[in-house]
Amino acid sequence: MVNFVELFNRFSKDIGYMDQELPSTLYYVLLSGLLAVGSLILVVVVIYWAVIAASVVFVLFALLAMIFLKTSRDLKRLEAVSRSPLYSQIKDTLEGLTSIQCFKAEERCIKAFQRFGLNFELACDQALY
């Protein structure tokens, strides 16, 4: 069974990252790719035996990209695990809101959020949006 907090954490972080970074990243990837292809065509036309050197460089870059992607995934997983206690606190607070109000435990709830170095209003804004 998937933990709600991990799922919430994963989707909120991924969607926000895609909305912010995807358009500019796509632009730079296309720009770099077209510049690389143009340079490669120019080099091949002028020095035809440079195809061998270019293919070796391409293989090296592909290997580096695979290593980077694996490391990047591990780093994102570690970040998600480190954010998990905060999202767990938010989930528990939202689920137990009626109990918190019934037993007048608002101050205790605010102190629980302050353990994470956040103020209560900021944590509620993150939970709702």
C-alpha cells in the first residue's frame, strides 16, 4: 500500500518542478542539440575522418548522462524522504482538525509545526495549494 504522504510529496514536488523548469529546459535542449548537429555536420564536411572522434565523444557523453540520471533520481528520492515528516504532520493535522478544535489543542498543533521551522500559516498554505 502506498503511503499518502509519500504520494502527495512526490506529485506536488514533480508537478511544481515540471511547471517551472520544463519550458526553459526544453528550449535549451533544442538549442544545444541543433548547435551540436550543425557543428558536427560542418566538421564532417571539412574533415571527414573526424566522424570517428565524434562517435567516441558521443558514447562518452551518453555514459555520463546515464550516470547523472541515476544520481539525480537518488537525490530526488532522498529529498522526498526528508520532506516526508512535514507532509505527514500536515496530513495528520488536516485529518484530525475536528479533534484539534474539539479538545482546544491548537497551541500544541502550532508547536508541532514550529518543530519543522515553519510557521503554522505557511504550512497550511502548502497543504492547501
